[in-house]
Amino acid sequence: MSKKASEKNDSDNIKNIDNRFAEDRKRWEEEVYKPRGKFRKDNISFTTVSSEEVPHIVGPEYFEESGWDPQEKLGWPGTYPYTRGVHPTLYRGKLWTMRQFAGFGTPKETNQRYKYLLEQGTTGLSVAFDLPTLMGHDADEPISVGEVGICGVAISCREDMDILFDGIEMDKVTTSMTINGPAAIIWAFFIATAERKGISRDKLAGTLQNDILKEFIAQKEFIFPPKPSVKLVVDTIEFATKEMPLWNSVSVSGYHIREAGSTAVQELAFTLMDGFCYIEETLKRGLDIDTFAPRISHFFNSHVDFFEEIGKFRAARRIYSDRMRNRYNAENERSWLLRFHTQTAGCSLTAQQPENNIVRTTTQALAGVLGGTQSLHTNSMDETLALPSEKAVTIALRTQQIIAYETGVANVMDPLGGSYYVEWMTDTLEREAQNYIKRIEDMGGVVAGIENGFFQKEIARAAYTHQRELDNKERLIVGVNAFVHEDEKVDIPILKIGEHVELEQVQRLKDLREKRDNLKVEETLEALRKTCLADENVMPCLIECAHADVTMGEMVRTMESVYGTYVETTYF
């Protein structure tokens, strides 16, 4: 939308507001704003990064007619509807968990990075896996050639997990694992590794991303068809509920939906609906809502539009608490809380002038904090070029520490609460997300939407609009389509993954297959196959497989023999 059209629509909206504040605003518009205001002559449209029009100023006139009640809409921190935060003291009581996404090369190399990050003040570990692992392939499979350890750490067996956490007290630090298709298997490796250290399951704390629906919607790292994939998520929720009370077995993730090109509203609505799908399927399993809902977490993107992101986080808490309380009839207040991790927007980073990414990440991190996140990852400046170097990841961590200890923003809860613009943005995002939620429910739910291509088409439309705005210079990205340096040379250290990684991983698997009890391997795999056929919870079998040194690829192939594989229908 052009700037001129945006201003006209804004003026029309003002005319439709009929109250005493509106009259005063109209007087200001006619006597001050229009005759004395100075207006830019460039082509920039006054919209959010999601291409949503925003008013040039928001005041009480936007709220008086609707009878906007701050007690109803805002409440207090730690009280329903949690607009102002899920904890009564927020960062006065405990700072957010500072995580840095780490994983590259061999498990030994990543283990060394973890120990470095813990020494630098990281308070939680976050595991990034390589592409073969994400897709359920062992490092020695032909399809894995050239990708082992490149975009994350290579994990093919329990022994790899032993090395990854060597010398780390697994019951003293929370661990987040970004894995989806083979999430239950990776979790089994993690549990088996802890047990071999003498740590019982119930002492382990952390989060398994395990959000397979967003894979079908956005990231495309799926293995099995949607229905058995959701069944596996429910298996992990049930297992955690009964045996691992400190563990978040699913982190409903909007991050990758946003990275795929969605708007803030789409990220908000699609993410919440994915989570509601898991909740409803778990209820069908027979679990009481209050036994598992308190351990469901969420994961959002913090993009570059500062106020839109803050409004998104606040609206998410409000929508979630309302549904948990009034639709699913949860009685435990902890079931009403939307707790979430935030990661700054990787898709906003640029290969051009990469040092600028430090500034982008800082503002995005600040939006996450002002939006009330419980956990935060800050991207490194070099992540469009390679996995982050030690220097870059340290700067990213220091960014969080400066926000926490120097800026003063952690001293007060919801400091932007009551801002006319922030409250208008929160209400707008809530309303538009609820409209999307109704559309998804009317078509039969998330799985039906995946099968008919609804989500893919909606995200593609949003991404096309954004790209068109960039091409027309209605939206500027510093160093890309504005303020470009000719003959620019990137002069920052880049992390390179050597060929030794793949050779070491393949050799380790060869040695494992030779020394393990292969009869025990066959027995545990057959038990896994029978469990899948019986439609029973697979987690106990997967843990037994992990202890028997069964590889991930072997478990995945066994499960595929029962569940099948999935090929996405093309809609474009």
C-alpha cells in the first residue's frame, strides 16, 4: 500500500470514531497536523513489516467507544488474562534464560562450545542438529554425504549423545533441543545418556521442540504422514507427564513459520492452532488437561518491527489463557500460562554489511524482553554466512547481558503497558489472529489445512507481498536495497567445518555396529515395530533401543515400515 493510500485510510478510520477524544483529534488534524506538518517525499509505506497499515498516531479515541476496560484487557502481571506477563514479579524475580543455539561438526567439538558458553554465562543449552539428523538419517547413509555436521551437530546414536554431554551436569542445566521429525528418538538418546550417568529421568529439565505440524506448514523436515506424526507428539507428552515432570515435551514453534515468510498475525494464529491440536489429541488419549498443559511451552520469532512483535507476544498470552480456561476448562492456573522462548529473526539478517546484524538482533531481543519472554536466543551477526564463530556468538550473548544488567528494562514489569499504540497493536493482532483461528477450525483443523495447502498458500502470499515492497523500495533494508557500499568485502571470521567431521562420524558408526550386541539390536527393533503396530506409546521402546546402541536411522526405518512416509502435494 502506498504512503498516500495509507494516510487516506487512516483519515477514514478517524472519521468513524465518534467520541469526545475524536473531536479533539479532528481539531488537531485540521489545525495543526495538516497545515503545519512536514511530510516525507520518499516512497516508503507506513506499514508494519507484516505489511499491515498503522495509524500515524493512536490516542484514547481508539478505545473509548468500545468501552475498553484496562482491568479486563490488561489485569496485573501473573493474573488472568496475563497480557502483562505470566509471572507476578517477571524479571525482578528471575531473569529470562539466556540461550545460545549451538551445534556444529562432531559431538566433541560442540561439547567444547557448550563448555565455553557455560563459562561465559549462558544459563541454558540449546542444541542445533545437522540436516541428516533432522531428517532421520544416520551419518553413514549415502543421502547424508556432504551434510554431516555442516548446519549443526551430527547425532546418530546414544554414544554421540554421551560425547555431546561429556563433563556436563545434565541435571544442573536446562537443555533445549531443536528437533522435530525424529524428536522422540533424539529424546530417547538424551534420556539414556543421563541414565548411564546415574541421573534419573525425573531430574532432567529442558524442552524438546517436537512440533511436527509446523514442519508440514513451514520448514518441511517431516518423515511420517501428519496423523502418525501427531500421535508421536502425544506419546512424548504422555511420557513426560507420567515420568519427567520437569520436562517440556513440546515447544509449539512459530519461529519457523515466520522464517518461511509469514506475517506476525499468521505466526500467532498458526502457532496457537498447532498447540491446540496437540492439546485436543492428548485429551483424546485420556489425560486430564491440568496434568500436562503446564508443561507445554511455545517458541516465537522476534522480528524487526519492534512494536508489532511486542503486541504479538501480549496478544498470544491473552488468546491462550482464554481458550485454556474457557474452552478446555483447565482449573489449574498454571495451565492458563503461555510460557515461551524467543529467538531473534534469522531471516532479517543480511550477508551484506553483517556487522549491522548486531543492531538488528539487539532491537529484536529488546522487543522479546519488553514482550515478557521467559527464554531468549540472540542470533549471531555471521549466521547468514555460516554457523556462528566463537567471537560472534559471544557478542550475541553479551547483547542479552547488556539488556539485562545495563538498560534498566528488567526493573519494571510490562513498561509499555498502557501505551495507546501498544494496546491498539495488541488488540488488533488478537482480533485478526482470532479470525484466522476460526477459518482454520471451519475447514476441519490444522491437519485438514495442511492437506489442502491452506497454510502454504497463505504464507506464500505474505512472502510475495513483502518481496514486492522491497523491490519497489517501499520498504528499505540497510545495506541491501539502501545505503549499499560498492565493492563491499566481508571481513569477519567465518567458522568452517572440515572434512574430518564426516569421516569421524562414519568411522564411529562403523565401530559401533561391530562392537554392539546385534542380536539385542534386532530384538529391540522388533519390539518397536510391534509397539507401532499396536498403536501404543513408543517412548519406552525407543529408550530401550537407545541403550542397545540402535542407531537413529535404524529406528526411523522400522517406524516407517508401519507409519509410512509423506510426500507433500504441490500447490503452486
